[in-house]
Amino acid sequence: MYEVRRSRRRGFSLPEDCLFCKLVAEGEHVAKADGFVAMRDINPRADVHLLVIPERHVPSFREIGEFPAEETERMLEFVAQTAKDAGLEDYRVVVNVGAGGGQTIFHLHWHILGGNLRGIPG
């Protein structure tokens, strides 16, 4: 599976080859909070398509229990605030879980989709 190392920043393990772990550290962020970042999706499926990525590496939503309750609450508040800051009033928040659910990067992340949607079932 993944080779892991200890994060100097927060004290938990990160896979060496995880794209989203690298983007959390080095990506072009549109928003940032303690433990979370937001960035534009490189393959947008809507007029506004942002990703919210936690710094803590867990493979998918199945492992959400690895987050302490207060961190989960802060993450959801960050998702909502990111949408608001992007000027969205009506939008979708999507989490793909597992390959069969459309997940292609195995690091938990949230899609914020606003405006006209492209290629996404209604």
C-alpha cells in the first residue's frame, strides 16, 4: 500500500505518494484554515468547483471517525464558509467514497459545486 512518514506539522502519518497531501502542503489554495485547505478543481464539473482537503490523511469518508469530533465540526464549517466566500448561495457538496463511488484520489475531500453543472446527474 502506501509508505508513510510522520508529519512534522501535526504529528500524524502521511503517505509519501499522496497527491492531495502534497497539494495541502504546496498547492495553490483559495482558502486555508487550521488543518484544511480549499482549491480549484483542475477538471471542473461546474462554474464553481472547489475541493476542500483536510491536512490529516484518511483514505475516504469511511474513515471519518479518525477525526476528533471538534475537527470534524471545524471541517464542515470550513466547507460551508468556503462556499459562502465563493459567493455561492445554492450549491452541492459531494463526497465520493471508494472507486465504485467515483473516488479517484484516496484522500478524503469534499467537492463544492455551484452554478451550471456539467456531466453530473441531477
